[in-house]
Amino acid sequence: MTSLLLTGIGSLVTNDPAHGGLLGELRDAAIVIEGSRFAWVGSRREAPAADGSLDLGDRAVIPGFVDSHSHLVFAGDRAEEFAARMTGEPYSAGGIRTTVAATREASDDQLTANVARLVTEMRRQGTTTVEIKSGYGLTAVDESRALAIAANFTDETTYLGAHVVPPEFADDPAGYVALVTGAMLDVAAPHAKWIDVFVERGAFDADQARAILQAGAAKGLGLRVHANQLGEGPGVQLACELGAAAADHCTHLSDADVDALASTGVVAGLLPAVEFSTRSPYPDARRLIGAGVTVALASDCNPGSCYSSSMPLCIALAVREMHMTPAEALWSATAGGAASLRRDDLGRITPGSQADLAVLDAPSYLHLPYRPGVPLVARTFVAGRPV
Ligand code: NIG
Ligand code: FE
């Protein structure tokens, strides 16, 4: 196994509490990568020798972003819907059906090319792990092919057959739940690690969602929930009752929801680029952090509610609009995302972790929210290799 010494790191965020503070930041640091893992992290003066070395020119290095929520397998876009929204139309889950129609029409090659384009876009912006959901096929064949395509890009694939009830089941939602928990689950599960349900008025209610999540769990899938996005509802409580890894959105929460997240350890995924793109109120991150809830930041990249793949944008919004500190926002976009995916090998620059990092054309991570909209990511490494 060859080793690589990285030097010229003016500021290094490790997310290792052993180095102090929330981010375990080191100055004038060095890293040794062996194969796909970090082997050594510390002060440049104490760095061991390695087979090769690379001077990063006094830049900042951070763990690669772990984007724990995206919907990348789709065709078409909904730019017109966005434009209408900006002149006052509200966001509604109904737009999902527009993308379902386009996705069913698309070839495997077209869908694959679209995912590849978006994953490339993400990597350029420092994302090293992305969770990818299905949910725009909504037939057994289309959901399983969406997941098979997603699995070519990530291990973190999520079956979202329960995104909305498709038009052909409009008069028979119970029949659709039977399909999602039966024949569709059978062909989707081999390609999926997780199952998710959009729990919302106009999508799935608590009883339907419980049945779907329990069926997924019986097939060995981990649980995630789209919860409390458009209004208060049962999503967060259900996620906590069933021991889901994540309850994402969390925009409209009762005190009982916040208490349940804090006491169960379910990770609250906040997706501020959705609120930006739908011009909606942001989730109350301070309330969650104050209660001791683990918060992840994710993009939710999808053609409807948020067509942005940018984790730096999420950080800027989290700081500017949700009053997270820059350190909290970066932690949530890296270690928080890893917690949401229950991955203890990601989201930190520590010996033994997967060697995923982003090099910033900046003296410190503070520039991520301080210089919004500026492409600061100079290089991204995934599993020890530049991408
Ligand atoms: O997370 N909320 C449900 N699903 C997506 C939106 C999908 C769409 O509008 O196409 C979301 O926001
Ligand atoms: Fe989503």
C-alpha cells in the first residue's frame, strides 16, 4: 500500500475532539494517507516520512462533506415551477408527479448521465459521500432501476417508493401502499440500504408510513423519514418511535418533537437550501442544538424543492439564516451527515477513517460562510484519491 504525505495545511479541521473544540482544528498540520484511509494526522513538524508528498500551499483542509439527503435519479427539470413560485405560487408536493412522468420516459443511460453530472458537480464542491434516493419511478420496475443506477455512485442508497401516490393509484392509496410494501419492496430492497417515506399531508399519513417503514425494516433496510417539512405532523414522532437514523426537514416542530429527537438520538437533517428555494421559513436550528439534538445539514438536491447540489451554500444559509455558528454548520455538514448515515468511518480526519477531504482556496473553513457563492473548493479527495 503506498502512502502520501500532505503538507502545506495552514488550517486543518479534523472533527476529532481529542484536538480540542467542536472541530478539533490544527494549525500548520500534515496528514498521511495510506491507501484509502488516513494513517496519521498531526503537526507538520512531527510528520513521518511517506512514499510521496504533496504541498497544498498553506490552504485549509476539511473533511469531505457528507450529504445525507438527495434525490438525484430523475429526468427533466421544473424551472418553470420555480419561476412561478418566485412570483407567489406556493410549493406543493404535487410537482413530484411531473418529474415522475419524465423519469419513467427516460432511458437508463439518460438517468445515469444525469446522476453522473450531479455527482461530479457535488465533488467539485467538496462532497465526498452522497445518499441518493429513488422516488421518481413509483412502479416496481422504475424504483428498482433508479436504485440500481444510484448504487453505481454510492453505497448510501434509499428506497423512496413512498414519495407520493402516483396518478394511477389516485383512487386506491391502500393499493399503492400494498405495492410499496410488497412487490416493489422485493425488487428495490436488493439495491437499497435505507427506506424512506414522505410523511406529509398530500403524501403518506402516520399509519401508512409505519406499515411501509416496518416492511422495509423486516427486509433489513435502515429507516429515514421526510418529516414535518410543510407543516407539523406525525413524521418526527414516527421516526423516533421506530428508531430511524434520521428525521429530515424538521421545519415545523412541536416541543414534544424536539424532546423526542433529543431523547432518542434520531438525527435531525436540516435542508436550508429547500427553504431558500421555496422561500419558506427556515427550521429553528438553535432550538434543536439547544435541546441536545444531533443536527445534520444536507442538500436535498432534487428538481423540485431545491435544485442545488451545494453543501457550501447549505453552510452559508445555516449560518446566515439559521444562526448556526460556522463551526456548528461545518460539523453538521460533515460529522453530522456521517451520524445521519450511521457511518463512523466518515466525516472526520482521524487515523483509520476513510481518506475523504476537501482542500479550500482559503486560509480557514470560516471562509465557507464568509464568502458565499464563491467556488472555494480547490481539490476533493475520495478514499485517498483526487477526484
Ligand atoms: O425532499 N419532500 C419531498 N421530496 C422532495 C421534493 C421533491 C420534489 O419536489 O420533486 C424534498 O423536498
Ligand atoms: Fe427530500
